[in-house]
Amino acid sequence: MKLGLDFIIAGTGGQLLSGSEEVVITGVSTDSRTIMPGELFVALTGERFDGHDFIPDLVNKGVTAVLIDRPDCISSVAPDTAVILVKDTLEALQKLAAVYRQTFALPVVAVTGSVGKTTTKDMLAACMAQSFNVLKTWGNYNNEIGLPLTLLKLNEKHQAAVIEIGMRNTGEIRHLSSLLQPAYAIITNVEAVHLETMGTLLNIARAKCEVLEFISEDGFALLNGDNQLLLTTASDFPCRIYTFGYQPHNDIQILSVENDGSQIKVDLKLFACRESFRLPLPVNQLAGNLAAAAGMAFLMGIDRKEIKAALAGFKTGDKRMNLIPLSSGGVAVDDTYNANPQSMMAALDACREMKQERRFVAVLGDMLELGDLEKEGHMQVGGHAAQMNLDLLITIGDRARYYREGAIKQGMLAGKIHHFNHQKEALKWLTENIGPADLVLFKASRGQQFDILLADWMRELSTS
């Protein structure tokens, strides 16, 4: 990136308080800790921080310019740093990303959905990277801050982009899609996620379909064709629609899934073609993600051999069914990125396939944002866990007590279930009772920070 301040001022509607419009920036950052010389610092204000407070930390970091909405902090800016004043820095960041995006003529795929969008995005990006230089969303940078920052990573070498769009409320996907202007979209599914803010599944479906308003005339969307609510909602939009799923009516149909404990083989019908794809993860539930990614890549003209090669070498992102070998033949499964009833049950199913002769232990924490379905959702997962041939079910958190209730209702022995209110007491029990020969699944909503619990347990395991 090489942008003059004149472009930034025009794009944001800002006012240059100091410095020259001829100054060139080489990147955009909102993090004073990692900002690089030559970059623009955008001082965002959040619930727990204010980026303006970190402007003094930028001295001696070679920052070219700062974007602020608090004129009172100009005195803390280094003398050789340009200052642009705007009404709202978040709004300005989004405006800048939108106008910058318009300077690139390249295919952009938006990926959204209740569950599986990050894995699908990563699979599709891997497939497209066989033919294109691809920009993809890093990690979960899929919100009102992360998506603009991702767009501002575009450069002249990129030939395509695969961008994830998240949401918590109605209108968010519409707004982010207006910045992105995608030609193509994948909607993975519509599930009971964010019910606390969205209220009903229909509201979620409508919110996910907001992306369809922006699909170009020569573009299309690929939707989960097994989800009737999604299809019905999407039918209100004029864009071309293809479908994937298990049912015979789908354009991309999953014909079979085979699991040998180390990988899955998925047979797909790609319109008139039939092809087998291998994924080096023993997780049957990833067949849907694979179908969406392979289907979109196929529709965009990627050769089937290249798609197969990309998927055969695919690795999941951080904290998503990440298999960690343990010293005595056991496996820790790090699926701590996030959780909802559907992904919880899918993770349990996947681990059951990997059990072999090991003890199977599930360490489950609270699922957040389930709204009125909070108790029902946890009990549903608990009931499912009772059918997974679990040796031990460990539940942690206030809501997690409903796992126990659901599991016992479905016949699981109470002696196999251990509940803890806090992670500290759970860690002590895990360290004393769960060892390196076990298969141990860790999963909870991101806010529960189960990645820290897993890291602490692994550390205790290595020193015992």
C-alpha cells in the first residue's frame, strides 16, 4: 500500500490539522503495540479502551500519520507526524476501506453463516490460491473493525479475495457488504446462534441474506440447500443461487463421507461431474465446509485437480479442531475458538470417531448468546454427549450444569460427570485425573477462555 494523505482525507472527509498532504502511508493500524514505521494509526474508541490514550506511545515508532476524533489529544502527537481530524474514527476507517476497495478490480467472495464460516473461508482460500494470489480474512477479523482492516491489506499483487463477514445484529452484514461489494457469496447455514440479540431463526436468516443484496449481476451465491429456511429467505433476492448439501436437489451434492480415523474422503456431485476429495482431518462434519469451498472454487473455474490438492493439504485454523498429540498416545483436541449447540455436537461426533482404545473425555464450558434457548441448548448437547461413548464429561460454568441434566436424562451415569463452577478448581481436578493417554476435547464459547485452560492443563501435564 502507498496512499497519499490527500486520498485519505478525501476518503474519510477528514481535516488535516498538521503535516503535508504529500505524505505517503504504507499501511493502516489500530494497534499502537504492533504499528510499523510509515503506517497510519487510527485511534478507535471501544468499551474498554480509547486509542487516543495510546498516541504518546507512538513517539519514536516512525508513524507517518494519526487519524483522530478528539482534537484535545493533538498535543501528544509527535511533531513530525501528520494529524487528520474526523467526526468518528471507526466510521472514517470504514469509509477509507470502502473507497480503497473500489480501486481494485478483482473477484471478491464473501463468506458468512451461523457455523463454519471461518473454516469454509480458509478452505476456499486454499483452493483459490492454486490459481490466484489471494487475500483472505486473517483469523476472525470479520467485524466492523476487522473487515475494513482486511480490505486495507489489498495490494496490486492480489488477484482475488475471500472475506469472512460476521454479525451480532440485523443490518451489520448489509453494512459490511456495502464496504466489501462482493461478486460472490457463500452462506454456510442458519442456526441458533446470536438468538440473544436476534430473537428468532427467521431474523438470523434474513440477516445472513443481507449479503445477497450486493452480489453483482454476473456473480452468484452458493447456499446450504439442506436449510429450507435459508432457501426460502434467499428466494426474495434476484441474484443467481446455487446450492450445496446432502439432499439430491443440490447442485453440489455430498454423496458419501468415509472416515478412516486420520482423514475423510468425500464424494461430491459437482453438477454433472463426480469427484472424490480427501481432507486430512477425521471430522465427518467438515464435509459440508468442503462441499461449499470445493463447489465455489469449481464454479469460479478452478481446476478439480487443484481443488483436490489444496484440500488434501489443508490445515485448520487456530483453535478449531486442532489435534495436539500427547506423550503417551493421547490427543488433546483444541476446539476452543467458539461454541454453539450445533458445533458442540459436531465436535463430540468427530472425537468419537477418534477414540480407538483411549479414554474419551469431554471438557465443556458455557455456550453464550443462546437467549431463550440457553437451557434447552445446553441440555441438548448434554443429551448428545450421553450417546457418544464418553468415559468422562467435565462441565465448567454456570450454564454448563445443564449439560449434566441433559446427559443424565439420556441415561449417562452421574458418576461419569464432574461439574465445576470455576476453571481453577477444574484445572486441579483435570491435572490429577486426566493424563497423556486420553482423548480430551476442550470446547466452550470464546468468552470462557478455554484456550487458557487447555494451555494451563498442558503445562501441568508436561511437568508432572
